[in-house]
Amino acid sequence: MTEPMILRVRLAASMQAVRHALTDAAALRVWLAEHAEVDLPQTFAFWGRFTPEGEAPHQRVLYVDDHTLRFNWRLDGEDTTVEIHLQPERPDSTILTLSQTHFDMQEALAETTIRGVLYTFWALTLANLADHLEGRELTARCDFTSAEMRAQFLIDASLEKVYESLIDSDQASRWFGYPIGIEPWVGGRFAMGGLESVSPGVFAARIVALEPGRRMSVDWGDNGVATWELENSNGKTRLTFVQSGFTTSRPPYAGWMGTLSGFAQLRRFHEQTDWQPIWLEVAVGSVRS
């Protein structure tokens, strides 16, 4: 069995506030799932269109105390274990560590199991938890019942600043929290991991359309074409993001949620004067960042 996937995040809220957001069904329906039912220590369940295999709840509580919630989540016929642990850092700051078993990056890349979406599912979910606790607008969640991939949100920054942060490799790597290499011209490469990570003969995403200051489209091969478009909106910037051209019977949910979780950080990058990444650790098997 592979090592558990681990995500560690700093949340700008007291441990009591974080625990309430994690264990109150009404709060869970805001940032986690369409439906939720909580009656600890017996019941912790979530399901609905924003949850992988969400046609019914598939969770079973294993352990709970003031700091830890551990539950079984059956996915694609396998019993996975999720553990969420809270550690107070300061009166207004809490470190949340989430781990889940039965995630394999090679399976994720091959798209052979729904468990392949777990990494980006939790990345987007925890980003929304962070914004929920701060009273900020949440980023769109992924609808696993739909093949339509379109999201729109406002960023409280000028169009020029947002555009630059989307096409500059250094800035994009900062807010996304992972190296991104961008050659900002039609035909240029767009490389997760940085341009130096692209091996000769290996597929690299390509920029297929670019309207300076406004719009860019990237061809991701089987995952289709991702397009973002910017427009001014009363001094703010409206970003519209669309993924299209993929096989609708196999929507690229994992990549979609990964980009949305990145855009959640893009908003914070521009809107917080003392911006710091919320992520403290990301570990997938033996790979850590």
C-alpha cells in the first residue's frame, strides 16, 4: 500500500471555530458537500453532487475527540481512511492536517479509479474551508454529476495585475504553490513542474490562443482546452474559466479541481496585503512540497 496522502494547512481561526466548521452539518453544507449529517461520535456523513461517488453517504466514524476526526470512506470498492487533526497554533490560528489512504498518483494520472481525484478534491475543499472561516466568497465546487466545466469569480485587483500574475512563471508558481513554467505566446509551453521538467518527446501542454491582457487558452491533450478570460468589473477583475473539448464520458475532474484550488489562492494573492500561502505541507506518497 502506498503512503497516505497528506495535506497540512494553516487556518486563520481558533481551533474551536475550525472544529465547529468541521462538525456542524449546516457549515459542512456550505464548504464541503451538498448534503451532510453529523451526530458524533456515531455519524459523520456527506454526499451529493460535489462529492466523489456522492449518490449516497459512504462514511463511517472510526474515532473522534477534541482534536481528531477519523473516518472510513469507501470509494470504488476500497475502504479508505481519512484523518483530520487540529493543532492550535495561536488563539486565532490553527494547523489542520488531513491524511487519506489508498491514493496513488500513478492511478490518478491514468484515471483508472475515482480515488484519483482525492488530492485535488481535498485541495479545493480545504481552500474553501479557509475562505469560509474568514468570511470570504468561496470558489466554485466541482459537480461530479455534470460534464460542464465553467466557473466565474471576482478578484479585487486590477485587470493588469491579474493578467501579469497569470502569464508570469514566477508569480504563477508563487500563488499556485507549485512550479509552473509558462512561455506566454501562441505555441509556447505550459508546464506543471516547470519548463525544465519537460523531457524531449514527452507531451507538453501548449498555448493555442493568447489575447494579451485578456485571454489565454491551453491545450491539455485528452483533458481538453482550458481557457481563462478577464474583464474589468467596477475596478475589480472578473475571471471566467472554461474547460472544453474533452471526452464527456470521462470529464477531467481532477485537473478541473486542481485549477480551481489554484485560483482560490490567486484571489488571496491579490486581495490580502500580508498574503502568505495557506499550505504548509503537501505529501503524495514519497513526494513532498
